[in-house]
Amino acid sequence: MDLQNKKVIVTGISKGIGKALTLALLEKGAHVAGLGQTAPDYQHERLHFIQTDVRQFASVEKAFNQILAKWNNELHVLINNAGLGYFGKLEEIPLHEFDEMMQVNVNGVFYATRLAVPVMKKYQYGHIITISSIAGLEAYPEVGAYCATKFAVKGMMESLYKEVRYDQIKVTTLYPGSVKTDFFRNSPGIKAHDFMLMPEDVATAMIQVLETPDNYHVVNYEVRPLRPKGDKK
């Protein structure tokens, strides 16, 4: 896909991977609509931020209707990036934290994808990328609730790619290891450090996936830091 003048919706663009990916898309000449609760600290003539609560279908639908009206009902790429994590033993996770993770990480992905697919089917063209986690591939102690949300996303996206591949819509799920972002703000025992993946590098990889030939389909993309705990002692 040539990203010049393509119409792209990204959820969660204020920080981390979402910010790096949005800046990379703008550099490639794309038009980006950012959906999220927190406005970005950067601006661009081809960037449109719409305050959106991805936990609420009505809010996501309103944002989609607004940007699609502006874009003449064109949508080439959806990137489901918004997400959060809380960690702890399963019996100790507060119910409101579990509910929030499910609403953002699962419901939010479902809502945006559900709205994007009919638009892409109309034009028989599109690409949906969902940012998951290696916690969607394997389980870790004290990460069970978060893993549950990411395993749900894995099943949702793998089913979707089989549903829409003959509509010429690509579906890619990214499974990154630890990335140096503020994701770990809710985990006192983990601090972001320079041996983690850099969000800019993850963004570069996703741009490369988007730019693959039309018949080249990256379904699952797993990336990890080479030395997640630093230098060998």
C-alpha cells in the first residue's frame, strides 16, 4: 500500500506506539484521525483528533461518522492501538480494573473494527492492524486478567482475517514484548528502560507491514527485545 493520501484511523495517539505510529504515517503523507480521550501534544494539517471513549460504542460510532463524512466515506487503514494493563494476582485484581481492561482492550477493538469493516468491504480494500501483546500469546503469573483481554483479541482478529481476506482486507495483529512507554505506570514493580523495544522501531515495522504488496499478508507479527533484562552479568 502506498500511504500517500491514504485515510487512517488510529486509536490512542497521545503517547507511546500510537504517537510514534501517527507521526510515521504523517511523514508518509497519510491523513490520520486520532480517536482517544487524551489530546496529543503535537499537531499537523493532516491530523484530526476526535475525543472518543473507546469503551462506549456510541462514542466510537459518533467519531467514525464525523471523520468518514469529512473523508467522503473513505477509510483505508484502521489501527487499534488504545489499551491498558493492570497486574496482580487474579483474586486480588479489583473488579473495576478488570472491567476497564475488558472495555478498552476488547470492546474498544471490537467497536472500531465493526465500524471499519463495512466501509472497507464497500471498496474491497483495506488493512486493520491491532496492537496486542506477547501476553496474548503466552500467560504470565500475576498478568492473568490482562492476558485474558489479549487472548480475546487474538481470537477475534484471527477469525476476522479469515472472514475478510477475499474482500481484499488485510488483518494484522502485532504482539510486542515490553516497549519503553508509560504502559507500566500501573505496575510499580516494572520500570521502563532502554533495553525495551523503542516505540519508534515498532512504528517503523508497522509501516513496513502496511507498505507490503496487495497480495502479501502479514497475519501475526511477534517482536521482542533481544535483551529484555539488559546486559549479561
